[in-house]
Amino acid sequence: MNRYLYEKDLRQMKLIILESRRHDAAVMELAATLGIKRQQLRKILIERSDMMFLENLPARCDAARETGDDTERLLGIPLLTQAFHLLSREEGVSVREQYLQRIQSGTTLEGALLEAQMEILEMIKR
Amino acid sequence: MKKTVDISLPVGPMHPCFKEPCRIKCETRGEYVLSAEVELGYVKKGIERIMRGRPWQEVMFLAERVCGICSVIHNFVFIESVEKISGIVPTERAAYLRVIVNELDRMQSHLLANYSYCYTIEHETLAMYLLNLRETVMDQLELITGARVTCAYIVPGGVRSDLRPDDADTLRAALDHIDAELSRFVRIFETGPLIALRSKGIGILTKEAAIESHAVGPTARASGIDNDQRSTHPTYKALGFSPIIRQEADNYARIMVRFEEVFQSTGLIRSALAAMKEGPIRGGGTIKAGSIRYRGEAPRGELLYELTTDDYGRILEIAIQTPSIPNIQVCSHAMLIDAQSAADITSIFISSDPCIACTER
Amino acid sequence: MSLLQNLKNAVRSRSIHVAYVNVGSCNGCDIEILACLSPRYDIEQYGIYVHNNPREADVLLITGAFSPQWEDKLKPLWDKIPHPKVAVAIGNCPISGCVFNRPETLVDPPVSKHIPIAAEIPGCPPRPTEIISTILSLAPIIFKDYEETKK
Ligand code: SF4
């Protein structure tokens, strides 16, 4: 039987990376904007990203925070598309447009925000 | 028809070209690199976890051992952030001495980085020249601080030992020697046809990718980003520092930026030696409670310390963001993609001057 | 002692192949090994070649305290090195864990728990000259009359 040389379960080590202080702050921030628990977001990140990417999360967040307008920041789109790479850029744009449309068609701000969060979560889980 | 097979090509953790263990897994089609993934954890020591709750006197030595190649800058940034919290100002002579030691450290680090690059592209002669020149720098570091690698030279309020006048003369002579020798080596590097073939136009890092991943240091400056923390540091400002920026964004530019910075460092040391006046090298002070986010420029780029102290001088919380983290990330996820041959993987990776020890801490 | 053994002794003492492995160091010791390569110390004049390829090495230099990723990797690496072989621990890290051996740490020193270590060079980091002299004084002792003593 072929056994892969040197392949190891990396989840534990990825978790150690995410536990350090600045990484934890970045994950907490995005979890709050998405309205999910920190553990859920950690799980998604551990499944999706390699170790180098996880190490670099705080620096990427610093860079991403400088972009985007107020609406995008409220929805956390710069973080999602640029820093965490969980959504593609087109998806980010479409989420923003739908959010603005809902507000125009009379939904309350909170309602629209909730719907946008649901939509983002759908997209991430896909 | 010939069928192209996608294979996953692992490089490392032990590889003749790498100084340090890490593992790059490249998805390739033929020799063309489609994507790369870096696997770490080989040197994870958990330094930030050890540091928590310890007095600064201990953390100072731990901070120095985050990275052995650029140990002086970790010492420098940690002490300066503790000083900033407690309002201690170093004496003037000490501030200049710090710059001198820091620049010597930068020189040896850049020479080492360029050595590994030349070694990776199989130009061993030039590599050995550079490694030998590095010993001259190491001698000067040892002369001033008393140790080659982990010297713990900088203490709150000043530095540990003074520069004697005859040592200053030795240092000046060594700087002249370095300038003369290095300009010869740089000419070899600039005009060598083999080097140009294996460096120019390879490993392009676009400005957008660099900004998105927050690339720092020579890697970013070779892509035309003006990012150097030394330009905001008061002592460097007094010495008239201005960063070196190139636009080519390939392997060649990154190596050339490092060469030019070595020349710049010799210039900075000379002007620091000229500006230095006699005076005390150590002030006093007590460490107070507070928290800070402080940046300094390591040889590889911007180094960030985020720490909280208490009244007893203990470090309660600490987070270190070293320059290699964004650089290796951008290297593996932007520069390695579209590499035309598997032989370029190592040379592109080394050109970003990766330091795994400080990436993982 | 056979003629062949004499010949082997003579050849082995002038041709030592070295590989180094970093199992969680701070890089300080690694760059001191690299410094040995420089023309100043010129490790090759003693017939020592640094290949960093375990399959053709005689001497394995180990730096660093032991980090968890190496648990299943150092032993296979050691097994890959052909006999006669010897491992040298460089720096305080593989001996005691140096500053990293504190509560909450991830490392697991000493390295001698995992593979047999023949010599230790303390120092944080040791000087290049110390590294070279250790290899030079150790190698003849280990490799002398290897085939005859093995029986
Ligand atoms: S012994 Fe000291 S210099 Fe060597 S790897 Fe350990 S901490 Fe670094």
C-alpha cells in the first residue's frame, strides 16, 4: 500500500496558530461581523487555508481594513474577499448590491444586515 | 497526443538549498507551477506563550531568540517598546550606538540572504565571496557587542558597552574594505549572463498582490512600495535616511535592493560615527504599566511588537508579527504561481529571504 | 588489522560528509554552521563536505529543541543515513531546550530521547571553530576500524 511520506494531520497545529493573540482578535472581529461563533469560523478557516496563510491573517487584515467604503466595512466585505479569501471579489460586489437594494425596497437596516449575513454564510459554506 | 499529468511536487522539509525546514507542496503541470502550499510547524516553539507572565529581563533574552539571524532588531524593538511605555529616553550616544549595531546586523543578514540566493542559482564563487565578506561584518559585531549572534547589546535606557576610539577606527577601516569588495561583487552580479538568465523576469510580484498581503521590507521595496519603518525613527531621521526603492519586482530587483541597502548601511554607520559625541551610554528608569504597538524595520521588513506590561515589569500579553510571515505568504501564493520551471521554485522562494524560525516563533 | 581496513580508515578521515537538520532552533546555530563554510574557516580544507543530503552523510548535525512536527520524521531521517554514522547536537537547544524549555512550551527536549547523540557542543550558539574541532576530533574515533569492531 502506498503511504504518503510525511503527511500528517495539521489541524492541531493550525489551531495553535489561530490561538495566538493577534490571530484571535482578527478571527473574533470577522466572527462578530458575520454573526457566528468563533469556533465555527476557526473550523472553516482550518479546513480552507494552509498554515502560511493562517499565520499571515492579522497582517492581511491590517491591509484590508484600509480599503472599502462604509457599507462594505459594515458587511465585512474587504476582510472576506481580500484578507480571508473566503469570497471572490464578484461575490463581494453582489452581496453589497443586494444589501443596498433591500434597503431601498424598504427593509429595515437590521433586517437587511441579517439577510446579508445569511447570504454570506451560504456562500462560504458552498 | 501527449498527456500532461498534474503532479504534486513536495519540496522539503530537508532540502539542500534551504537553511531551514519547511515544506512547499507545489501542484505542477509538467514543469509549470499551478499553485503552492506551505506547510509549517517544524520549528514551532511557542515563544509568545512562554513569554507571557515573565519579567522583562527574561523576555528580553527570549525576544532575541525569536530569530538568530536578525537578533539585534528583536532586541532593539522590544527594548524600545518597553522604553516607550515607561517614558525612558536613551542617551544620545546610546541611540547612535544602537543604530550602528543594528545596521551591522542588517548588513550581515543581507549578505547571508544574497549568499543563499547565489548558492541556490549555483553561482558558488560569488556565494563564497559574500559569505567571506559577512565574516568581516561579524567581526565588527563581535568587537562592539562581545558576541557573534545573540549579543543582548541593547538594554532599557542605553546600551551595554561603549565603543572605544580605536575600535571606531577598526570599524571605519572595515567599512571601507566592505565597500570596496562589495562593489566588485555587485558588478559581477549585475553583469553575469547566467545570473541575469536565472533572475531577471522571474518571480514577479505585482504591486497589488504585495499590498494585499501586506508584504514588507526588500520584497515590497523591490515592487515599488515605499515602506520602511526607519524613515519614522528619530535617530535615523537625524542621519538623513531615505529608503531604496526599485520597480522591476523580480528576483534580480530583490537581490539588488539588498545589495544597495548594504551600501546604505555603511553610509549610515559612517555618519553615525561622525555625529556621535562623548557621553554616558546608560541612563536609568523603571518599567511602568501600559500597552503599546511598536514597529521597527528588521532586515527583512517591518517588525511589530504588541505588548502589555504591568507595574512590576512583567509582560502580561505579547504578540510578535515578524516580517517573514507576509513575505513567505506572498511568495508562496503569488510569486511561485506561474513559475515556468520547477528549478525556479527554490530560487524564487529564497529570493524573498525566508526565515522560518521567526515565522513560527 | 587488514590492509583494507587501514585504507578505509585513511580515506574516511579525509572525507566526512555532513548534513544538518534544524528541529526547532532559533537559526542562531544554523548560521554558525553556515559560517563554517566560509573561506575564513574553510571546512572543506579538512575534507568535510556539507551536502545536506542525509542519504550520503556520515555526520548529522542537529540544532534546535525538538518541535512536535519532527516526532515522526527525525527517526526515519536517522535511519536513512548509511552506516557508519554519528549525530552531533549543536548548541544548548538539543541538550536542554535552552530558553525554550519552560512551562507552556511546545518543544520536547532533549533530542537524545529520540536518536542517539554521540557528542554535544554547548553554547548559545557555539563558535564555528568549536563546531569544526568537534567534528574533526569525533570522526576518527567513530569511524576508525568500523568494519572490524562491528563483528
Ligand atoms: S542554542 Fe541558542 S543560538 Fe542555538 S538554536 Fe538554541 S537558542 Fe538559538
